[in-house]
Amino acid sequence: MSFYNNKKFSSMDELKKRVKENKLNGVYLFWGAEEYTKDFYADKLRKLAQASPVPEFNYEIFDAETRSVGDFEESTFALPYLWENRVIEIRNLKPKRITQSEAEEYARIFETLPEYLTVLILFRAGDYNGSKTGSDPQKEEKTEEGKTEERKNGFKTFLTAIEENGLSVEFEPEKGEKLCNWVSRHFASRGVKIAPGVPSFMTSYCGTDMYTLQGEIQKLCDACEGKTVSEQDVRTYCCANENHVFFDVATCMVRKDALGAKRILAGLKMTPEIVPMAMGFLASNYRLMLLVKTGMDMGKSVAQIGTEHKIPTWKVSKAVTSLGNTDYAALQDAIARIAEADAKMKTRRGNPGAALELLVYRICMYGK
């Protein structure tokens, strides 16, 4: 019986507690929008086996798309070799495709996992939206009587089995003060001092993607060794990631957070030359969101959309997290308003910064 059998759903705090206590057997489902932290904790679990003298015997990647639940059960019978732990990572698991009978088999197996075994299931942003069914039931089409219901109930049973025998953790994007504290900790861990305001300025200048910020922090630490990092150093050594910044602006606009968008824009020097570029970034990001929403509604994965349109997976994932509950009409309206504002700025005199701010408010007010 799994050590954490009959445990109910636990939060990130519970995951941190288990990592600290090194009590990590059982089954784990990692999902959500924040990929950096998700990968960090996934690696913690993988290292339970990969740190062994013969990791190829103790860490197994199980492909759920090409192998059966029976194959998975056989894998759980294997003993760790010259080590105390064994890890199985299940990949290519499709929430919508898990039938009720498969879910019941998984549940039975999860209930009897040996003490030395850890099972990891990691969903990238867009692969799973946090619902009990694994999808929006209103968007499913029945191909034969009862099949959709069977799949919905199947994933619900599967999810319940995980919550009872392990941990389901959502990884949400860090923002605001928490993200600034994360930046500060990374500088402190490298023994580098920073001036007040540097973390906040970095998130405005470089964007909020944690993988990007990690690279820029390392760059600053190497360049500013022995001195205090200032905002001017950020401008000198870091890449101004306008695309990330304006994706964050677009994300605020999609959720109708005009004040949030304004706060991000306030951290930028909106010169007359920069505003047209900002319009271009916003238009590009909205078009990407429209393309991704179309793909997701057709049942395509993040990887499929990226491959078909030659877009980096991280960009598709970021678009997925920005979509929320928006619809086609709202996205199309935003694209039309951006085009209209851009055309007016090119043909009329006026304050470009004020025009951009007005555009943000108008898009945020859609449907109100």
C-alpha cells in the first residue's frame, strides 16, 4: 500500500514538505501554466532514481500512447537495482482518452504501489485545464452513444485515484511581489548584491517568464561580479524582451485587467518610436492567441500546434495560459481595434502614449 494512500488533495506546501522530508513515494500529477517551477520539482522526483549508479534500470519512461495499462502494472513490479528508489514517468497520457475501465485499472494499481516507487505524470500548459473531466464537456462530440460520458467519467476516476494515493499540484505563474522575491533569492544565492527596485525593473524590462529571467540573472551575476547590480546594469547587459512584456500586457487585457496592463506599461519608456512597435507586438500576440485557441478547440496539443505552425512550444504554452475564458469574438474585436488605432496614429497627429492607453481600456471594456 502506498505511504500516502487515502491522502486528499494537497497543495504546493505539501509537496515542499514531502521533498524536505524525502518522503516522495506514491503518484504525482503536475500541471498548470508555470513550466519553470514544474520542471524544478519534476527533476526532484526524477533524481530519486537518476542519482543511482545505474539510472537506466531505476528510471523508466512509460509511453501511455503506445503501451497498455497492463504494461504499466508490469513495470510497477520491477525492483530498484542497487538503489532504494525507482521512478516511472508516464508520458503522452491524454485525459480525454482515458476510458472508465482504464481508469479503474490505474486506480487499482495506484492503491498498491510499493514503498520504493514514485510515479510522475507531468502535463504541459494546455494539456490539462484542471477540470475533473480533463476537457470542456460542451466542446466534446459523441462519436457513438455513451462514449463521451465514458471518457469523462474515466478521467474523473483517474484523477480521484491520484488524489487518494499521491498528490495533484497546480503550478501557477509567479507574479508581482512573489516573482520579485524569487528574483532577489536567485541573486542572493549567487552572493550578488542588487539595488532596490532591480527585481521589479527586471520583470518589466525582461518579462515574467522564469526561464528567461534565470538566464538574465546569470548574465548580470557574471558581468557585475564584485559590485551592486543597478537598473542601469539591467539596461546594459540584459535583453529588452518587449515580446514577453507585451504578452503580459495582452494577458491582462484578455482578463479585462486594465490596471494591471497600465502598471506594466508604466515600467516602459513609451517614446513615439516605441508605441508603434508596441502596437505590433500586441497585434502579433492577439493573432497568436486566436490561432492557438482554434487549435485547442480542435483537440490539438501544444506540441502539435507548435509543429504545424512552426512556433516554439513555449510561445504556444504562454498563449494557452493567456486565453482563460475568452472567446473568438473578443480576440477578433481586439485585433480590429489594434489595427484601427495603428492606422489612426499613422495618419493623424496626437499623443501616441495616450492613444495606446486608450486602446488598452477599450479592449478591456469589451462586452461590458
